[in-house]
Amino acid sequence: MPLTDPSLFIGSYPFRHVPHPDPDVLVRVMDREGIDHAWVGHLPSAFHRDPAAGNAELHKALEPYRARLAPAPAVRPDFPGWERALDEAVAGGAAAIRVYPPQWRLAPGDAGLGDLAIASGEHKLPLVLTVRFEDLRQRHPLDTAGDVTAAAVRSLARADEMVRLVVCAAGKDFIEEVHWGLTPDEQSRVLWDISWIWGPPEDHLAKLFRTIGPSRFVFGSQWPLRLVQAPRANLELLPDDFVGATLGDPAALYR
Amino acid sequence: MSSQLVDAHAHFLHAGCGRTDWADVNAARFRAGAKMGITCHVASVLGSYGFTSPTYFPSPADVTAGNDAMLALCESEGARVRMLVTVNPNHTAHALAELKRCLKRGAIGVKLLASRRADDPLLDPICAFAAEHALPLLHHIWQHRTREWPNQEISDGADLARLAVRHPRVSFILAHIGGGGDYQHTFHAVRDVPNILADISGSGVDRGMLDDAVCQIGAGRLLFGTDLTMETGLAKLRALGATGLLSDGEIEDIKWRNAARIFGAARLGVA
């Protein structure tokens, strides 16, 4: 199965310097780390009021690399005419739609967000959420948005049977709170990336594999914010009975 | 993997910490350590880890019980485990007695938590003991202290720097640059204090963190470590080579030679 990382970005981060967050560098990193495909968001757009310009920049920047890098543009459902932005994303070959509820001050259960999730599902496009960009303890004083909440993820997963979610940068407690707060059908709509799940000695990833199953988890690194070596290291240090476990495939969410 | 890899920041649990899975967690550290090629876990036990007194403010009884558990582990595990003595500087006589007791039984360094600010005079007798016996001192650090946080009396790099300047014969290990807080502040705070080294442990794997550490502190003052997340330790180990800033020899320094220099190769049991 080709390895797809759905958690990646290009572009700068407003609160600290991030070394060379460029698509050509990303492709070299993917070659080095054995990552076949990536869903790529535009990092600055998470902090812009209107993501439209960032989406255009994203599409242009990824154009030479489309065989490997698929755009995941942002659509802001509290902006009038967001349906047009979604149509443009579909026309542009998006692999997924990115949303940033805390940065847009959208509360859990926001009706517009639910509508977007359903409309995206009708186009067979998952929503990608990033629970956090940085550790809470190191955030810039101006970075007050907070994290995506478990309640927000539960609400989206319950919105419609066509909804599919890829939730990145969540930890064990968050994942458990969402997963065990959903029906089996709803659980099957959510994939989790492993970028922020602790390995040994606490073995959070192994515990989640035992209780929830590896098929609900996907490879994710949060590049360019975090070291791309981390998720593979986490998989390599699993107990022997999980070495080589088959992860979920974000590209197969609608198959 | 090299033949030597010293984890300068490890912890073990014990029966008195209130967790039924304590032995599984310890076994997981050894399992992952073996896969990573860790040849020596330099470790401490932090009292009862909050079960009968707070992790960062351990009672004297819990300090002793934790150190006893650590001594027992050293005896059962041999060369793959070395001990840092945990003390609470608010209890000076007890802290010094623990240092003497555990040093006699093979401890190779000191572990300080967040029971008292790092530049407090109460730390001076402990540092004097460390200087007299050539014991490195690992100090828990919150990278950039901008306010108080619950359950700890946190210290940052600037606090530790003031202590280190007072005790130039002691090698201080600034804990976990990836362990939470603004590590960029830390690098500025300690770059001109040569007797402070920093361990690279912690759950944080920010891109650019290692590059900044190498550029501002230097490979000669960095130590490999894992603390609570060994997978991030392995990721950082691999990322060191990808920075393009380090020679093979400098990577070996970070992996074990700097630890051998400050702890002593014989005490550490490395070639």
C-alpha cells in the first residue's frame, strides 16, 4: 500500500521560524523517508481571515509536484459563498478540505462546519483537522486560538454518514474521548494520524492499537513543524506483536 | 547504530508509585532501549510520582523510597542502568544524607526536580556536594518561565544559569529542551555558561530545534536523552544527521562521549 501522509503543510508559520517549508524540499524529505504521497495544506492560511489567496498560492506551488503532492485547501464555512470555494477545491483536484475551527472561532457543533463536512462528503472529500500546531506550553502570547476540541470532532463525525474526517495531532486521551463517544458507524468515519501519540515507555500508541485497532490510524508527521522522522520511529518501537501492523489509508476513506 | 548510546535522562517507576502497570512501563523502556541501541540508561526515580506526595515536591520518605527502588534496579540490571540521586532541597539534611548514602552504593549524579527555584541558596549545599564528588546535576527545566504553573516551582535556563555561575566546577544538565516551553529562550540563556549542558529529550520534535541547539550551544554541550518519550528520542537521533551541521564525531559526542566526559567513562561503564 502506498504511504500517504495527510498532515503536511507548506509555507511559513507566524509564531516561529520554520526551516525551508517548501514543496521541493518536502518531496526530497518524502523520498528520504519513504513517503509516497502527501495531502498538503497551506500553513499561513490557517491564520489568515480569508484563506482564498492562500489556496491559490497552494495550487500554484504544488503544480510541478502533483504526482506526489495533492492540495488540501481550506474552506471557511462562515464566509458567504463557501460553496463556491468548495467547488473550486473540487475542480482543482483537492484530496481533502482543511478546516481550522479554533482559529476561525467556530464552536463545537457549529452548523456551518457541519454543512461543509456534509457537502465535502458528497464530493468524497474528507475534512482534515489539526488539533494543535504547537505544544501548549511554548505558544506565542498572541497565539490564543486554543486546540480543536474532542466535542467538535464528535459533532462532525455525527453530522452525516457521508462525512469522513482525518484528525491530526491528537493525543491518546483526546482520541479515546472521541472514539468511545461515537457509534461503531461513526467511529469508522474518523482516521487519526500518529504524529502526537506517545510511544514507549508509556506505549500510548500500542495501547490504542490494542483497544481501537491500527486500521483507524494513519502515518502523519506534521512537517514542516515537526520532525518527519518521529512517526516512523514510533512505529519501529512498538511491541513486537505490532511491528509491521497495517495502518489505515486516508486515500481509501471513500472506497 | 554506534556501539554506545547513553540516555542521559531516563526514569523508572516502582511499586510505590500507585500504578499497577509500573513493571510494564519499565519493561517497555528496556524493550525500546534495546531496539534503539541504548547501552546505558542514566535514570532516576521521582519519589512516588504523585501517589503519596507530589512528583515535583516529593516528601523525604518518598525520596528515600524512590532512591531505594533505583538502587535495587541498578543492582539487578548491572551495566545498563546508572543512577541519579533524587533530592528535595527544601530538606537539606535529608538531601545530603541521601546523596552520601546513594553515592556509596554507586550513584553517579544528582537529580533535582522543581521543588525550589534553581537559583535559590538552598541548592548551594547540594551543588557543593556535587562539586566535591564530581557528580553532574540534572535539573528539571521549564523552557522560558513566564508565569507560575501549578504543581511545580518551575525554573528556566536563566535561573539555572545563575546557579551554574555560582558553582563552576559542577556540570549541570539542563533537562529536556523538547520538554515544553520556549527552547529558543533557553539557548540564549545558557549559551555563555559553559558548565551547562542540555539534554535533547522531551516529547517536542520541532523542526529547527536541534539546528538551533547545535548552532547556539554547540555539539560539545548536548546530550542524548529520552525522558518520557523514547520515540522522539529516536527521531532526534536520526535527525541529528539530517541537520547537515554535525560531523560523525560530533554526533558521537552527543550520543555518548559528552556523557562519558562529565560522568566519567569508568562510572558510566563505557569504553
